Amino acid sequence: MLINSIHSKIDMKCKLYIKVESYIFRISSVHDMVMPVFLTESNNELYLRVFIEKNNMVVAMKNLMGFIESEERNNYYVLTEKIFDSNVKELIDALFKIPSVIMAEPSIENGKLVIEFRFHHNYSKKVSDVLSLKIMKPLFIDKIEYQPAEDILTMLMKKNEKKKISVIKYKIPIESYEDKNLIDAVKKHNVIVEIIDSYKNLDYFNTIVYSDDNIDGLTKIADNIYYTKIKTVMLEKLREKANSIGIYRDAIFGTIEGNYIVMTAFLSAYRAIDYMKILFSNSYELAGKNTVSLDIVCQLSNDIYKYL
């Protein structure tokens, strides 16, 4: 099964514009700035990290670097600030617990924190329950968009028009993957698995399993769509290291071809090399040798769509 065959099975999306008081948000509002952010957790507190390319750095942001945590990389700056409003973390954590909810990359747009996610319509009530508690909070959620979703590749292609996205498709031997129950299920059925990534370094991954037929033993989301948790050191280390340097993964899918697991990751093009460095270093760390075989590393485009 290919990624382009799952279409709009996760068929709803929600976009929230949240008021947050901080230096970064005030400057974003004054200068009409749009910035992707990476959320991270430390001591049960929520922090945001803003990655700004040097050629896009306004004077106000440079002045801000003297007041908040900042660091300089090769071609961009990283600004880190704590989110003091506990409602933000409570909202994200509550949504993450709902089967089928998949978070998109957060951003700051004109002084607002934008949280966007996809989910299956069978969980609309659960999503609504979470939102209802936060919408009633004064001066918190400023705007909400709640509507049917396009398929994931269409959404990625739209994002690619604004910020270039790379596709990294690679193979690893099945024995590198510890969750044998899921492997057996994938082998028996025509299946593709979507890995739901998290800003937290948990000891499991929420996953959505798309199948051509029924699968026993997994939580059913809808016909031929299932939810399960998996545990695998390989992916956990990859997430932990990617989170530590703020590499956001727009989507991750997995399937099986023969004796190999095939993984496909989508992420910002300017972080692709950093991600591959982690991928290969994990292989040497866990197996003492390279077990990764690259299939595709390129920018997302219509030409590559048919191979995904």
C-alpha cells in the first residue's frame, strides 16, 4: 500500500489561533511575522523554539536575543521561550490522548500561536469536549477553523509551496524493529502505518494503521482504520535526538517490503541533512554498523508523488 492510496481517511482538521503573552508573540504581531515553532517539554513545562533564517531576521528580533535564550547556527538563529499559560500545554496534551488526532507543525502568525491537527470524524465529540473547556476560557482561543480535511499529501504539497519539504524514504531490516506484534499484523495484511510524533520523549508512539481489510487486536477508528501504541528503541532514539535539536517531522509512514521495513519521513528541506545524520548515527549506535538503505531523498514534488 502506498501513502497516496490512503486519501482522506483521516477526514477532519481543526486550526486554533491562541493568544499567548510573550516577547516573541508581541514582536510577531508588530512586524506581521509568520514563524514555524517547535514545542518542547522540560520539567513538565512547555517551551517554544523559533527557528529564524538569518536573512529573515528583523532588527527587533536581534534585540530580543539579549532578553531570552538564543543560539546561532550555520544559517539560522534559535530563540527559546517558556509558555507560561498552562492552558496551552493542557490543551495539546488532552488532544494528543484522542485516537486519530495528528498534530501539524505549530506556528506563530501575527502574534497568535497556531495549533492545527487532523482527526477522524468519529472522534468529533471527543475533540469538541476538549475544545469546549478551552473556548470558554476568557482571552485564550481567539479563532477556530473546523472543517473537512484534504488528504495528507495534498496538505504537504500546499505547505511545500510556502516552505520547501524534503522526502526521506529508507529501508531497515525487520529485525531492527522490536514491536513483533505490529510487524506480524503488517505482514498478514496490506497495511501502511502512520507514526504520530510527539514533542514529548515518551516510551511509546501512537500510530494509525490503514488496511485493506479487518485486523483483529487493534482499536478500531473506522472501517479498515485502526489505532495502536507501539514501542521501539529505534524510533524513540530518533525522536529524542530530533526533538533535542528541534527538527519537526511533518509526517512519518511505515510499511513492509520483503524482509525490510520501509519508512518515509517528511520534514523541512533545510533540516534534511541533520535528520539523516541522526538516522545513520542511530544505526551505528544500536547495531554497530549501518543498517539504513536510502531509497529517496529529495524535495517533495508532483514528479515524486507517484512513488509515495
